[in-house]
Amino acid sequence: MSLRDYLHTLEARAQLLHVGAPISRRLEISGVLKQMEPRPLWFGQVRESDFPVAGNLFCSKAAFAAYFGIRPAEIIPFLTAGIENRRPPEITADAPCQEVVDLHPDLDRLPIIFHCEQDGGNYISSGVVLARHPVYGQNADFHRCMQFSKTGMAVRVVRGRHFDRFLRDLGQLDVAICIGNAPNILAAAATSVELGVNELEIANALEPFRVVKAVTSDILLPAETEFVIEGTVYLERTHAEGPFVDLTETYDIVRQEPVLEVRAVTHRKDAFWHALLPGGLEHKLLMGMPREPTIFRKVNEVVRCLDVHINPGGCSWLHAIVQIDKQAEDDGKKAIEAAFAGHSSCKHVFVVDKDIDIYDPLQVEWAMATRFQGDRDLVIRARAPGSSLDPSAESGSHLTTRLGFDLTAPLETAGKSFRKADFPRVDEEFLQGILKHEGRKGSRRRTKENQDAS
């Protein structure tokens, strides 16, 4: 289904909250989205634009899994199957995203959000950026875009990414920025794969969809997307980009970044804008979750991996919690090294046993308190370039120290107990009977107190 089909589903379940009052794209929409997380919201009257805005659509793994009709525990094998069994989408010449074609675009007409007070400008944060290379084919990725004029944007291009390779090879690059995509496309665009892999083929394996040729280039883009911004990014033309709040919920610095000159905007007749709150739960989920299968695959090559969680507390980027079925004493340390190989931006890895719920931070902390000794179980990796999102990393070089925490219990326990005791399970009917009895006693006690007071 398309993203709008999903919104209709939320509507039918009374899960989509409509904001009926007029609201500004400057600071107000972002403020309401943050305060109402994780509730999905629809803003029908945006003061500066004729187009409505939707946000907080996929703030949890449960919401993402519900779209595909799977359980949250099935997400990693589901995404892994998409990566391994990718296939090209069907090509069409008739696409809803091109119902309206504007060859004289004005970005001011679009509800591009100004999120936080110190931002450098209005930002597109939910856009999947598509580009094509004559050798490596097509690439899909996320790049935030800051508007600075009616047709100009500064594009944050992270060095070393495939898009950066394309741009440096060619000097200028035709792009199509797609806003309002279904989660199969969002997740695929956030996945790290080898150079030359078309992420839209991963998306099509997750859920089939059609693509259409862009109006001004040979790029193939999702036919059901809401908006498409087409133009050219120039390596040698730069503009100040930033500040901007990123995954860490801290402001990123100002840089000189390549300029995108917009040539066309196409959209559905009744298009809506998908607002992805920077540093919000939806942003964290869509950036962190696609890294879990890559960590899982690497760890599973050396030990029995059961699950991986790139948790929001670690900005859904810098921390990974890995659950294993420990078979040998060095399995924990093997898993740590493999996890770093699976996600190079990861800063801290926590490895736990199969009895620890990796989605419960209290259980993970309990494992650290009872199963971890720093001189024995801490892995310290030499300083090396890490994530540019980490404000504590060295400025410029992004050098960081990576730590791995082996929180698994030893196989040879020397008579000690490393498992939580199991308390007796009380029959539910018996428990309810006790509570009802206590409730009747409390009622009689309050009645007597009232009588004494009178």
C-alpha cells in the first residue's frame, strides 16, 4: 500500500489525530509533533502552504511492523530477506506523483518545516534522494536539504557515502527528492549496502511497488510518492548549511555544502507532506532500525545471534545491544568485534545473554551490574574515525574511542548464581480474589472512619 493508504488505516482505527486549527510550519508544527510523540498527527491547515502535513507516523517498531502485518520480533529477518532477495520494481508511465507538473517551481509554496529556533532555514528531513551513476546505477539515500531561496537548497553530503562518490566522480548530479514514501522505501533508503546496489530493489522485495521515470532526468522514482523535487546538485557550488538538530538532539555545525538547483516539482493533486521530526522517535527508528540486520548478519557469522536493538537511548545510532546464545567463553568479545564491523558508526556495544530483554533498559543495566567486570569484560578499541553525529568526538577528524561491554554470564560459574530467581506465579483468579477482599476491607475501614468523624 502507499503511505496514504496507511493513513486511511490509522484513520479507520481512530489512531490519527487531526489538528484542525491553523498552524505555522515555523516552529509550531515541530513543537506539536514533539509534544505529542508518538501519536500520529495530521495538520490540515498550514498557514504558509496549501498542502497538509502528516507526522509521527512510524515512531516505534510496533507501528513499522503493523504496516507490514508482522510482529516486531520479525523485523530483522524481514529486512534481511529484502536485502538478500531484492528485485526491480515494475516500471509504469502513469504515476500519481506526476498528476501535477510544475516546471517553474517555487519552494516557498511547499510546507518545508522550520523545526528549531537556531536552524539555518527550512529543512526537508524526510526526503529520499535518488541519483544515478553511469557505472554504479541508481542510489537511494537520505540527505537533509536546507532551503535558501525559491529554487535553491544546500544538501548535506556526508563524505564517503555512495552519493558523495557519485557527485565527486561526475561533478554534478541530477537528483529526485521524494517526500511522502511508504516505509518499505524509507527503510531501504536508510540501509547500508554495497556500492552498485539499488536500494529501491530492496524496497520492492519488502513490498512491491511501481516506479516512473522522472520528468527531467532518467531517474526511476516511486510512482505513489506524494512530492518529487527534481534538480541538479553541483559539487563546486556551495552554500552554508546548518545549524540543524540531528539524531543526537544536539545542533550540528555549519558547513559549506553542495547546492541543489531545483528545476521541477511534481506531486499528486491532493498531496500531503511527510514531516520527519529531527531527533524525534520516527527519525531515530528509520535511521537506526535498518542497521540492525547488518549487525545481526555480522555477529551471526561468529556466534549465535538472537536479536539486535539500536536503542533510542543511544540516539538510535551510537549504541547497539546484541543478544546472543553463548556457547564459548569468548563469544561475547567475538560478538562485540562483529557488531562494530556491522555498523561502523557505532560507539558502544553491549552484549547480553538470551535471558535478558534487550528492549528493557533496566534488564540490560542489571546484566552490567551483576555479570560485568571492567578489567575482564571491557573491550577498548583504539581511537579511530567515528560518527560525525557524535558531539563528543574530536572536531574535524571525528576520532572516537569505541567500547564493548561483555555483559554475558561466565559458562563456568564457580558455584555462583548469575540468573534471576523465579518467583512463584500466582493464579490470576486467586490474585483477583485477594484484591477484591482487600478492596472490601478498605471500603469498610473508610466507612467506619467517616462514622467516627461525624
